[in-house]
Amino acid sequence: MPIRVWDYLDEYRDNRDAILEAVDRVFRSGQLILGPQVRAFETEFATYCGVSHGIGVDNGTNALMLGLKALGVAPGSEVITVPNTAVPTVSAIVAAGGVPRFVDIDPDSYVMDVSLLADALTEKTACILPVHLFGQCVPMSALSPIAASRGIPVLEDCSQSHGATHDGRTCGSMSDLAAFSLYPTKVLGAYGDGGIVVTNRDDLDAGMRRLRFYGMDSGDRGTGQAQAYGAVEHGYNSRLDEVQAAILLVKLAHLDTDIARRQAIARRYEQALGATSLVLPRTLPGNTHVYYLYVCRHPERDRILSEMARRDVLLNVSYPTPIHLMPAYQEYGYREGDFPESERAAREIFSLPMYPSLTEAQQDAVCRALGEVLAEDVWI
Ligand SMILES: Cc1ncc(COP(=O)(O)O)c(C=O)c1O
């Protein structure tokens, strides 16, 4: 059996009874949409993040897109983010009517280089969208004062960093509004698509609830019944499923244990690979890292990937092409050389298998194979 970069089958085997029981409870409840499971998950996840409101949505892309709309991003206004992120960070900006503007990354952590942010702001900047990438946060203690001094709202993309902290604050609690994907591979993942937005602001809570439910004020009082039919504003259908919420509640109960397992795997990789020529992940001062991905760097990345695949270890690259160089985003006028650190990372980074149920034997097999491919010593 090849070792894959992500797998959930062992986790499912361990939690099967609890998950099937949760799903059965939903099916027997008579309430399939916006019922008690979604409500409970919204409340528990918001509490986990240290904020007062959670609004379940259908995926992370729509969490971002609706979040930008709730923040009032008007057509043609600019939203600042980074070019080395998942495509949906940027497709959500465009879907909300915004114009993506990029700043380069810090080469050690791969997150936004906040020292470049002030120069990227213009009178058209309507929102700053930091991406907490690979499992650690953008240094928000440096970013937030820049945004606050200009009165620009901040929307965190937390899709890759559930539970990560910066200066003692949990990812999702450091801005006006924060969006999470709950896609199956994520640190907290559903068994299908899902997303959630969290906020401390009552106005954004109400706005998000309308936007995800056809622009209506009603239909979201835990009853699943629309109580008054009428759109207050133009809205969408972007609801989190009751079934997925029930599964997420099961998984949320052991999120911290899952994160601790990821951190233990990272420590083991570091012990084994610390003396090789691979550049291993670095955690920024003030951050805890939850290792959504274990991202290494090496100039011979492509050779390493193909030789590891021959040894049945399937590695992954997130992301091989920075967004500003993708055909879909050429209209924004960027070209090669504009973001040198993002472009270099795209050529050199790759991730090792990382998920809570990855066994020590699998971890050792990954490290041994890397030792062979690099022709260097590993410590197992
Ligand atoms: C950084 C980032 N933003 C947004 C998303 C979009 O999430 P989803 O796939 O749930 O729409 C993802 C996940 O793919 C992501 O990794």
C-alpha cells in the first residue's frame, strides 16, 4: 500500500460508531437543514475559537465570498492577499466582485510578509485577507495595527490552521471576520464539504445568516422552518448540512488530540530529518503550529517527488503555481518576477504525509525513503 499524503480511513475505523450514531440521530430527527446540530456546532466551534458567533456555511470558498460581501466589499474595490494560497482564496475575492492584490511571502514561514503590506494599500483597498497557511498564523500582532490605522477590515482565511495560535490568540479570533473550510483533509474536516465563519460582531453575524439563506432574516431560528418569507437583501443558498454538522461535533471533541498527534509527528520528522539538506518547517515567534501540512523545501524538489513515488511514498505540492501566474488571473496585470519568494517557494516546496492516524512505522518509512533519495543520513 502506498503511503499517501493524507488519508482518513483509519480515523473512520476508530470513530465509526460515534459517526454513524450521529448521522442516524439526524436522519431520525425529522430535521435535515439548519437544525440543532448546525446550531450546536456553530456555538461550540465559536467557543473553541474564543469568539461569540459561528455561522455554518457550505464550504470554505463561500465562507470567504460571503464574508467579503458581509464586510461590504464593493465591486471594483481591492482585497489584499498572497499569491501562494489555494485558488479559492482568490476565486472568492473575484466572486465577491473584488480585485485581488498581492503581497509576497516570508520565505521562512511561507505566510504573508507583513513588512510589505503598508506599501500595497491604496485608497481602493476594502479588505485585507491574510491566509494562515499550512498550519500557522500570519503575525497578526504586526498586521492588525496597520489595518486599524487605515480603518480597513480584516478577514482571516483560517482554512488551513484550525486551532493554531498567535500571541496566545486562536486563529479566527484576531479580525472582524474569519472563514474556515471544513473540507475533509483539513485539521477539522467534515465527511464532505463544509465551512464556517466566526466573528465577535453582532452585525456581521446577522449579515452572514441572511447571506447564506436567500437574503432572509428568518428560517434560521433552530426550527428549520422559514418564519416569514421575504428577502431583505440579495442572498444565496450556502448552508452547512445538518449531517455534516453532527459529524463535525464528533470530530471537534477530539480536535486538540488530533492537533497534538500532528505536532508529535512533526517532532518525529524533525528528529529524523534535521541533519539532512531539507529545509524543514519553521514556526514563527509567538505562533503554535498545527501542521495541516508538513512543508519541506529543497532545490531538487521534482526529482525527490518522482523518486519517492517510485518508493510508494506519494508527496504533494501546495502550490506548484502562484496564483498571479495562473491563466485565470492574467487580467490583473501581474507577471513573473513580481513576487520572487512566492515563485521560488512554488518551485521548491513539497509536503510529507501528515494526518493524525499516520503510524510511527509509516513515518519511519517516509524518512528512510527520503534518506535513500537524498543519499543522506536520517535518524530513526
Ligand atoms: C487557504 C484556503 N482557502 C480556502 C479554501 C476553500 O475551501 P473549500 O474547499 O472548502 O471551498 C481552502 C481549501 O481548499 C484553502 O486551503
